[in-house]
Amino acid sequence: MALEIIGAGFGRTGTLSLKFALERLGYLNCYHMIEVIKRPDHARVWSRAHRGESVDWESLFDGFRATVDWPACNLWRELLAAFPDAKVVLSLRDADQWYESVMATIYPMTQLGLQSADEATCGSSQWTNRLIWDRVFGGRMDDREHVKSVFEQHNAAVVDEVPAENLLVYTPGDGWEPLCRFLGVEIPEEPYPRVNSREEFGSIFGPRDGPAS
């Protein structure tokens, strides 16, 4: 099964809501960081991919029609090369709001995990630090302007490099209409999913067994 949708937006841009929305529209299943938590063996594949090693993308995404969130969004170019017919959805939000959300949820959780006596939790946090906070942001998460600049440069590169007809730039408040128009599907009657707020984050992504390198 080939990927049909590649989500290029960083985490905390409404990616979990987008996952549920795409699955509601029939794109079963949609890969997200939570899939790595469920499948620790995938973490090793992602580590190799981020080191530039060759991986079997079709095997990794077996059973999935779409992907959003980290760690896949880091390698959107490689995924588009592997699945050239896929459409790209770039989820966005205001850079300051995004930074504050990251620093109130994912980042402190992983830093706390580094201190955990539980081997799986500590290993998961080490993996996240290597692939996201260190690789993408140079380990400078406390430097607000630097992190925002990386975020904005990433988004600009997607817009510049992906053909306009294959790209949807999407913000969490846009709802069903632009997404359904882009994908050529009917708009569902129920409201667009709204999940994984800061308040909900801990209950969804609290300490648990997770990926290791």
C-alpha cells in the first residue's frame, strides 16, 4: 500500500486532530508519533532513516495510507521521493503559539523522561531528543527565536518545493472544507475533530513504554 498523504507539519500544529480527520475521510490508517509508541521496533527504522540510511518505506508504512506529525514530517522530502503521487498537507499555526505549546507539552515531558528510572521511558526520551530536539533544533530549545526560525524555514521549504497543485497549507481552525476540497471527498456532517489540547496532552502521551534507538 502506497502513502497517499504526507503530512509535512511539525508536531503541535493540530496533527493528532488531522490524523483523526483523515481517518474519518477514509484514509485508514494515518501514521502519527503514537504509532511509534505502539510499535517500538519502528523507532530503530526511523533512527536509520534520519541517519540517511536506506529503509524500506513500503514495509514501514504497511497498512497506512497517510502520515502526519513527527518523526515522518522531518523526512517529507524522502517520503515524497518514495511516494511521488502523494499529496502533501502542511499543517501550520502561529509560530509563537506553536513554540509555547511545544514548551508546555512535548519538550518538558521528554526532558522529564530522561531522568526516569524506567529504562523504556528513558530510552524513549533519548530517542525523541536525538531525532527532534537535537537533530532538528540543534539542542537549542530554550532559544525561542532560533526554534521559531527553524519552524518557519521548514514551512517555507515545503511551500517552495512542493508543486502548488499537490500541496494544502492548512491551519487547525480551517475545518473540513479546504481539506475535503483538496482531497476531492464529501464533507462529513459531524464537527471536525478537536483533540490533544495542552490539557489533554498528559493523558494521551504520559510516561509509558516507548521507542528506543
